[in-house]
Amino acid sequence: MKKLSEDNLKFKKHLENCEEENKNKEEEIKNLKEKIQNKNLELHNTENENKSQFEKFVEIKEKEILNLKKIKKDLEENFKKMESKCVKLENDYKKLENDYKKLENDYKKLENDLVIKENEHKKVESDYLNTKTLNENLIKKLKEENSDLQTENEKFEIENLKLLRQNEEKENKINKIQKENDLNSLNNTNLQKTISSLKDRLNEMSQVTEEILKENNLKSESHENLREKIKILEKKNKTLSENKKYLENLNFQLTKEKEDIHKENLNLLQSKLDDIFQREAEFNSIKNKLQIENQKLINENQRMLREIYEQKTQSESSDDSNSGTEKILNLLEQEKKSRREIELKIIEKENLILILKNENEEKVKELEDLRKEIEENKNLKKIIKENKNEIEKLSKEMDLILKDLNNVIYGINEKYFKILEENRENIKKLTKKIIEKDANEIKLIKEKYKKIN
């Protein structure tokens, strides 16, 4: 009996110990369940945060892609406009060439007419001029050449002033370009700020991924490689955006300069053509006047010869030979005076013809300068085409970079989802193990209790 009572006491103590152990295990199970619930909540929160961050990141990138597409469309439209303008310039250049050829032909005709008139005047001079008058004409010509030289010097000074003004205008253009470069630098700083904000977001994403990788004892080599790739892509994006802005500014400046040059060329051509037509009209009027005066001189000469011949016949018929000779001498003096007046008029007209020749030569030079400017416009067109090809290359590179970014983003998200699924599976396995342990312990306790009974 004593042994049974002792056994019963031991059994009661054992039962009490088992109950205490069961209570402790139940508390442990509750704690484990609470931990599992907390882990599940944390995982759910991290999933929601990652999803929201990923959605925001995808929205931002989609907006950037749309903006890039819009920029690309705008650039293509601008290039089409530039091509149409270049075609118009080429047509204008062809028209100018045809006009220039017509002017050259007209100028050659004028030169031939001038040569004919000069030959006619030379014949008249050879018939009427004496040695004294030739010397006087030479002196007058020298004086007039000196005056022409003075006028040419004055023109040269005026051209120098024009060149100085042009240099000042070029300096002003250079200052404008410098200001535009300053604006470009400000735009680049703004770009750098946006890129730094993107870097901060990427760093936040990387911190989240590092924490998840640390909790699950995963390797961080793949994440570091991704960060390096993202940095390389950011650098490429920065350089491409800078090149793109530089090319856009260049194209804008070139289009402006091209339009200004085209307008200036048209205005210059119009004014110069008007001047040429006015000078041609003046020259034709002077030529007609000279022809009329030459005809008058020929008629007067014939009339004078007739009068002399009539007076000679009258003197021969009359007895007063002295009075006849005096009349002849008076007529000869009158003829000399009229010759001198005519010679002076001829010299003045020749000077006018020389002035017109010089002015026509200047006009030809100006037209040649215009031709050179049009050739420079052709070179500008070539530069614009080269810029177009460069921008197309840059757009292709931007598309490749965007594809790489999308691949990187999808790769990161796939890794996140894999890590989360692995964590879920690990939690499920842990819960199964805990439940199995609890069930085994309960089975053992029941078996011990049955054996004791």
C-alpha cells in the first residue's frame, strides 16, 4: 500500500510536471503563431510597398518613354520642315543662277554696244580732233582718273565701315550663343538633379532588396551587378540627353541663321536687280542721246561743208575776193569753236560711260558674292543632314537603353517575387514542422499516460 501511495504520488507529480510542460509548450506554440502572424504581416506590407514602388517606377519610366517619343516626333517634323526649306532654297538658287546668266548676257550685249559706240566716237575724233585738242583731252582724262580714284577710295572706306559693322554683328551673335550655352548648362544641372532623385529611389529599392536578401541568407552579387548596370545606363542616358540638347540647339541656330541669310539674300538681290535695271535705263537714255548728238554733228558738218562750198563758188564768181576769204575764215573759226564744244561733250559722255562700266563691274562682283553665299547655304544643308543622322543614331541608342532598363526592372521584380515565394514556402515548412513536433509530443505524452495507467 505504501508503495502504491508512493507510486501514485510520483505519478501525480509526473502528471503535474507534464501539465506544466504542456502549458509551457502551448505558450511557446502561441508565441510561435504570433511570430508567424507578425512575419506574414511584415511580408504582406513589404509586398504592398514593393508593388507600389514598382508601379510608381513603371509609371515614371512609361512617362519618360512617352516624352522621348514626342521629342522624336518633333525632331522628325522639324527635319521634314528643314528639308522642304532646303528644297525651296535650291529652287531659289537655280532661279538666281538663271537670272545671273541673263544679266551676264545683257552685260555682254552692253559691252558690245559700248565697243561699237567707242569705235564710232574714235572715228569722229580722228576726223575732227587736232593735236592740241588731243593733249588737252589727255590732261582732262588724267584729272578725271584722279577724281575717280578719290571716289573709289571713298567707296573703299565705306566698305571698310560695313565690314566693321558686320564684325560687330558677328560678335553680338557669339555673345548670344554664349548665353544659350549658359542656359544649356542650367538645363544640364536640372537633369542632374532629376537623375540624382532617380538614384535615391534606386538606392531605396536596393536597401529593401538587401534587407530581404540578408533575412534569407542570399548572395548579393547579382544585386551589385544590377546596380553597376543601372549606373552605366544612367551615365549613358546623361551623355545622350546632353548630346541631344546640344544637337537641338545647333539645329535651332542653323535654321534661324539659314532663314536670316535667305531673307537677306532675297532683299539684296531685289535691291541690286532694281539698281541694275535703273542703270540700264539710264545707260540706254544716255546712249540714245549720244546717237542723236552724233547725228546732229554729222548733219552740222555736212551743212558747214555745203556753206563753204557755196561761198567758194560765190567768191570765185564775185570780184570781191578779200571779203570772201574773210567770210571763209570766220566760218572756219566758228567750226573750230563748235568742234571744241562737241569734243567737250564727247569727253563728258565717255566719262559717264566709264562710270557705268565700273558700276556694272561692281554689280557683277556682288552677284558673285551672292553665289558664294548660296554655296555656303548648300554646305549648311549638308551639316543639317549630318546632324539628322546623328540624332537618328542617338534615338536608336535611347531605345536600346530603355529596353535594357525595362529588362533590368523586370529582372529585379522577378527576383523579388522569387524571394517572397521562397519566404512563404519556408514559413509554411516551419509551421508544418512546429505542428508536427507538437503532435508528436502530445502523442508521446498520451502514450506515457496510457503506460502509467
